[in-house]
Amino acid sequence: MKLRIENMTCGGCARSVTKAIQSVDAKAEVVADVVSRTVEIHSPKSAEAFVQRLATAGYAAVEIAGGAA
């Protein structure tokens, strides 16, 4: 799945986003791209679980349609 995170603007943000995602699924493969402000997640967990966790970490995320990974 692919999420767009508008306020992920630097490497520190990308690390925080990755840490938040891996707190939901420690085995998730995460590829964060600060330039496009997207994160690709390989996990059996639902996008909603990650969106909710990211919201509590201060990052507004939305799933990108067709962003299946």
C-alpha cells in the first residue's frame, strides 16, 4: 500500500513515520520518499491501522488509490 503524508518534509520526519509504522507491524517493509511525500508499506495490516497510528504521531496520512504494493 502507499500513503501520502503531506507534512513529511525531511529525513527526521521520514524516520519518525517509519518508526510509527513499525510500531503497528514490526516486520513491515517501509520505503519513505520525502520528495514525493509518500511512504510505501509492505504489510498484511490494513491501511487504516497505519493511518490511525500516524495521526497519533502527528502525521496526516491518506491512502493513495492504486498504490498497492
